Amino acid sequence: MATTAKDLELTHFEYSVDDDGVALVLIDRDGEAMNTMSPDLMMDLNSVIERIENAPEVVAVVLGSAKPDNFLAGADIRWLQSLTDAETAAEMLTQGQEVINRLENLHKERGKPVVAAIHGPCLGGGMEIALACSTRIASDDEKKTQLGQPEVQLGLLPGAGGCQRLPLLVGIATALDLVMTGRSIRPRKAHKMGLVDEVCPREVLLDVARRRARDAVGTLGNDPSDGGLAGLKGFLTPARLQQLALEDNPMGRKVLFQKAEQQMLQTTKGNYPAPKEILQAVKVGVEQGLAAGLAFEAEAFGRLVVTPESKALRSVFFASQELKKETWVPDGIEPATVKKVGVIGGGLMGGGIAAITATEANMSTRIKEVDDAGVARGLGYVDKYVRGLVKRRRMKPREAERLMHLVTGTLDYSGFGTVDLVIEAVFEDLALKHAVLADVEGATDDATIFASNTSSIPITDIASAAKRPENVIGMHYFSPVEKMPLLEIITTDQTADWVTATCVELGKRQGKTVIVVNDGTGFYANRALAPYMNEVGYLLAEGVDIELIDDTMVQWGFPVGPVTLIDEVGIDVAVKVGKIMVDAFGDRLTPAEGLDKMIADDRKGRKNERGFYRYENGKKKGVDESVYSVLGVTPTASMPRSEIEERLSLQLINEAARCLEDGILRSARDGDIGAIFGFGFPPFTGGPFMLVDHLGAAEVVKRMERLAETHGDRFQPAQILKDHAESGEPFRT
């Protein structure tokens, strides 16, 4: 019969001891749906550990969670936000480290095995607690259970031993990959790399953990590699031999850390301070031992938590969490139930939309195309995506087969009578979209929603031909749909609130970060990009080298350079969108003449392997030097990178501000998230509005006015920027 310690005053843990002397310790953060680490939770854990240390009847421990689908998902971000000086942060981390050290010493010094029973997210501080246990057992739930150290994504490092214990468990190279990328891994992969010792069904997780805890009593200190065939086989594996060659000798470690630093700088461009501190923390621990490594972790955490980069990244996290709860409609408006989705068009966008609707939202999806080849392309796209999930072990073959049965194709509108929502993904032609809208309204009932995936045509223009304009809305996905996280939903003055709520709910079920914007040419994302892309044309016309432009903006923090982006989007598309923008917003968005010359030379970019860059079988090779003669310029690399950065970034920031000023954006928060998740605005800045707050609106206005004197009215700052410069009020609070 299990007994509980009634004299233990615990707020965030459940504690009991069974007849075999196995203590069951369950994390249960009070008043929260998810377990997160905070000082008060660690105080409770310290009390539990103290009880176990002084309880002779306790011979082993199982550490799990009382939450249904969560072990411990890392630090409470609200607590992180309260840390305003480096010294206090380092001191608090040191206190946390001491608690985790005591947990580790239960088995290392007192001989009491500690088994972590992991189901659901085990991340950050949760992972560090698990690493201090003697054994880790994970549930086999590949969707819910994930393990990792994501602190770098918040501009921080694992500060409670993650940089020390992880290399000891899985090797230096594997540990560096996990802590420097922040990626999480699933149970089977975690087992394969040695991060967890066993994987079992969730239903028996605690029972298996108890059994392993009892069986381990009296065995601690025995190294399985000391003898026996199994240990010998493990010792001679290629991975182990590689570890010996690289990690277990000083010269090999030196090479490993040098390579890691090179790769880190290549990836981060020096814009993120956390990876550098992480690399050093691991190095100190490997070379000087656990105590020195922990001391470095605490000090580095203190330094990082007050950096503008970490503050910006944490703001992105907070905003993302807020958006998960946001509905953008008045209280009391409920989304309609969506069971079946129709997708018009089976191309790149339509196929991607169908794929995530079936796999993420688990909904029946019907693709409509004009011919058999089109249907085959759409279904083939979904099949390829699903097969990829199976190959990466994110999905079992049986589940993949079930999901493929959810997706069907048709050449007409048969089956659309039962569709709840239709997403149109046809060419950017208003007449074509009107024709599709008429067909859909004729084939569906009055409650069916019509959503257009248009990227440039105002939704109001599309809805002008609708019998039910209140049912018309925009759902702007970004390519490739299955990879890009943002969904931009566009509402008109006539769009019904329940339609908005329904599309927001669907987007979330598809796994997207959703923002809702008001209708207008280019909406938010494409409108903000338009002057940025235009300025590229002006730089090229001035003879600035193509690679210098691209490399400068990649170094500044974008995932790809703007010239490469034009090739990817399509030069013909860029020209078409440019004309739409000029018609809508006037001379300030007039593009340079270069792109028209490119079109005249039949250069469309990657799609026809003729663009600013050369392509061979779809792969980018290098700048096509003949482009300069087409543009009628002689390239020079004399322009300072700082000028290129300023001209391009300020054009984008200024137009984002205009979108807020014009009411396209509903908040600066949405503008920051839309820019980061939609077109790769550097996350370490927090987004265009947070960057303005960091620089100061007055400074931004001054820089733009200086550029306007030299380059003309296209650099005139938005009135909203001038207003904030005068008032000193930030865009983000």
C-alpha cells in the first residue's frame, strides 16, 4: 500500500512511497495546464529530495508528471522576463543547479536509483532534470513526447547542467548539435542516440519505471561496458570508434570544437550571442569538469538573459503563444464545424494546402483540377509529403495509409455539396477567380466558406462577384506550404465574424501561426516586401554587385538574399506585383526599370533557369554575369554594406509601419510575427516594430529623412513613425 508524506507541504508535486520502497514523485505545477520550471517549483523539488535523502525506507525513486501530456516543458518564460540584471540571474541559476546536483547525488552518492518517466514535452529545464536521473524511460508517443534543449531559440543557453551532462551521455558532437540548434527529438531517435534508456507505451510507463527502479537497487556504479559481449559490441560500434578518435583525445576535441565554431558562425553570421556561449560552456565542462562547467553556465546565462537579442527572441515566443489563443472576433462568436475541405488547384500551393489539411488537421480533403494530370499532381504532392513523414519516423505506415484515404481528387464539383470550406489556389487572375467562385457557390450550400489563397488581389475585388460576400475571405499561405509557418488571413468589411473564427481555427489545426489582417492590395506580407524588392532594383541600377546585395542581407539576418528571392518568386511575378502596387500606392512604389529589361530577355528566374543567377537542373550555381549587360550597368562593390543594409531594411520597416497606419495590421505584434514567420525578417531583432523600438523611432525617422534627401520621396518616413518619434512611445509594450 502506498503511503504519502503528509508533513511535506508541497504545492507543485505529489509524493508517495509504495511497499517496495519506491518513491513516486509527480510534477504538478499548481494552477497551470503545463509544468514549467520556476523558483517555487524548484523549492518544492528540493524539499522532496531532502525527504528522500533522509528516508531509509526509500530505496529508489520514479520521477514523472501528474499532467496528462506534459513532463516539464522548460522554464517559465514569465520568470525569465523578471530577470533584469545578469548577477541576479546567475545567482538564481546557481541555486537551481544545486537542487539538480542533489537529485543526481541520490543515485551517485546514496545509491538510490532515480528513474525519469517521460511523457509529453521534456524540454529545457525538464530535460536537465531528466539528465540528472540515473535512467530515462520515454513513452512511445511520437507526437506528444519530445526531448531537447531549446534555450538557444530564446537567446539563452541550458543553464542547469544541460551543457555538461548531455555531452557525457550522448557524446560531444551530438550534444552540440542538440543544444546549438535547439531542435527537439522524438522517443525512438532519443533511444537510438542513448538519450533515453527505454521506450514503452504510455499506458505502462509508470509501471515500467517502477520495475526498473526496483531492479536497479544495488547495481549503481556498475559500468555495462566493463564486461560481457553486449558491452564489447557497444564499445566497437563505428559511432563509438569515431567518438574515441575525435572526442576522447585532446587533439580530436580541438578539431571538433574548431569545426563546430566554424559551422556556428556560418549559420548565425555572428548575430546570435547564445551559440558562442553554449560552445564555450560545453568546452569548459569537457576540459575542466562539471563544477567549472556549471559555474560557466550560470555566468553565461546571466550575461545572455539581459541581451537585446534574447529579449527580442523571448518577445517572439510570447507573441506566438498569445496568437495560439487569439480569435480576432468578438467574444461569443464560435467557429463553425469543419469536417471536409475542398481545394481548387493541385499545384504547388494547392497540393501543400491539401497535405497539411489531411495530415495536421486530420480532415477529409477533395482536390479539384481541370484534368487528370492536375489531379495526379495534387495527389502525388500529398503522397510525397506523407511518405516523407514515414521515412523520418514521424508517422507510422498504417497511419499514412489512413491519411491518404482522406484525400480524393475530381475533375468537376462532385462531392463539393458536403464541403464546409473551399480554398481556392488558382492563378493570379481576377476573372478566373470570379469564375471559380461562381462555380463553387453553385455547387455548395449557403454555409460554405470560400477562401482565396491569392497573394496580391484584394479579397474585396474577389468578393464583388459573390452571391454570399459575407462568406468570402482570404487565406494566404506561404510557399512551401508544409514548411512555412505563417498563415495570413484577410477579412473584408463584409466578412462574417463566424467565417473569420472558422478559418482561424482551421489554420491552427493545420499547424500554422495565424495572423488576421484587413483587406488591401498586397495585404501585409507582400506589401511590406514590395519597396524592399524595389530598392534592390535601384541598387542594381547603381551598379551594386548582385552577390554583395545578397550576402549583405544574409549577414544582416535574412535566410536568403533579396536578389535570390526575386529569382525564387519569379521575375515575371515580381514585375506583375510591382505594377499592382504602383496602381494602388502611387509613385513611391515605382520600381526601377531593370526587371522589365530582364523580362524582355526572357528571364523569369529559377522557373525557366534564366534569372540573376545561373541554374543547372534547378540548382543555383552562381551569378549570371551576362545580367549586367542586360541591365546596362557595370558592377562595382564600392558601396558600403552598411548603406545597403540601411536602404533595404528601412524600406521594409517603413512599409510595415504604413500597414499599421492604414489599418491593414491590427497590432504591431502581428506585424512582427508576420514578418518573421512570413518572409524571414531576422528573429533576433524581434521584428520590424521591435527593432524600431530598440533603435528609437526618432533615430529611424532621422535615417529615413537623410536617405530621402539623397534618393527621393520613396524614403519619406510614414506619419506613424514620426508620431512615435515625437511622443517617444514604443510600438511594443
